[in-house]
Amino acid sequence: MNAPSTKKIKSLETGQAMIEYGLILVFVSIVVIVILSLLGKATKKPYEDILLALNVPTPGSNDPIEYCKGDMNSMDDWLLQGNKTKDWQTNDGKLCMNNKGGSNYAYSKCSANSMPNQSDYVVRLSGANLLGGSGYGVMLREQNNDGKPSGYSFQYDPGKGYFVFKKWVDGVEKDLEKARPPAHPNYDWHNVERDVVVEMKGDTMSAYVDGELVLVATDDTYSSGSVGIRTWYSSDVCFNDFSIGSAP
């Protein structure tokens, strides 16, 4: 039997080395994501470069399919729950809440009626402006649509100084993941219009603020459900636009 040629052996060794190198790159990328999340150094470029390297698509400016859109000129599209539902107002094409106490929710009726079994989607909250107070959140995969929600939320939370993903069970909330904002502690939480995008895909939820991927969390408790907005305590906030579209 003829022995393998030296050239063939070197070719096999080179191929094996390339495979090992690729696996190392994937492993390093995953480790970097975890470190960035823990340290709160969530900037658009590092996160998106890693996701692109791993072939993971990120939400673009437009969704292939739009499931729901909230009218900010009328309360007809919203199911209101909480301590101060009357404090939800429409003002000059914006949906606003000057919270006087407790937790208050505005659930999208469209999401509750037309997409109760839709598990993957992208929520877009455009021109969100926290004028004062503790913060606001996007309610995700909600089961109850009442004052004691079960599901998830992503929260813009200057009261705690974090972006936070939370899990809810009958109104009791628990942090899943949190991260400091870019440029912490000099981040401008108030009086700045922010575009918030949250993608729900399988058991992974990803949050973007002004185009930067700021937080990722995983949990498999709730696979579908409706969408809404929440405020709490003394939050004074207005939202310009709200929509739900298909995930990439």
C-alpha cells in the first residue's frame, strides 16, 4: 500500500487547522458578547460585527410584514390598565402619560386580537421622550393584559440606571438581564427622543436603543402574547410612534 504523500498530509493538516481556527473565532465572539453584556459596554459596532460574523440577522429600519400599528391620535387602539388609566392622553400626535402613581399599562388591542399566537416579532417605539421620572417599558408576550401582567418587558430605567429585561408572573417582576447604557454615567436619560426596538425571536430577546444593540436575554417561559407600553411612579413620557412587525 502506498503511503500518503507529504503534500496530501500538509493539505489535510491545513484544512483541519482552518476548521479549528473558525471554531475558535466563534467561541471568542460568544465570550465577547457575554463580557460586553456584563460590563454594560453595549455599543452598536462591536455587537453587530459579532452578530454578522455569526450570521445572525438584526432588525432593519423596515419590517417585511407589519402586524400592528398604534394610533397616537386616539385611545381607541389601546387597552388601558393600572392605577391611573385616565392619565393616558393623546397630545399633538403623541401618546403621553404623566404618571401620578403606581404602574400603568397601554396594551395594543391589535396585538391581543390578531397575533395572540405570534411568537417572533419586532416592536418599534419611535420618538420616546422621557421628560421626567423613573422610566418606561415595552411589555412583551403578555398573557393577561391586566394590572398584574405575566410575560416580559424591556425597560428604559434611569431610576436604576440600567436597561433591563424583566420576567413577570402575576404582576411580580424579576430581572433577567441588565446593562449600563453607553457613556455611563453621562448618558442623557431625560428630554431626549429615543428610538427603541425590541426583537422577540424564539427564546431570545434583543433590545436596541437608537440603533445600538444594548441588551440580550433568553427565557423560554412565554412563547407568545400581546404587546404594550408601561410607565411607573412619577414618569412623564410621550411616544411618537408604535408598531409591530415580523422578525428578520
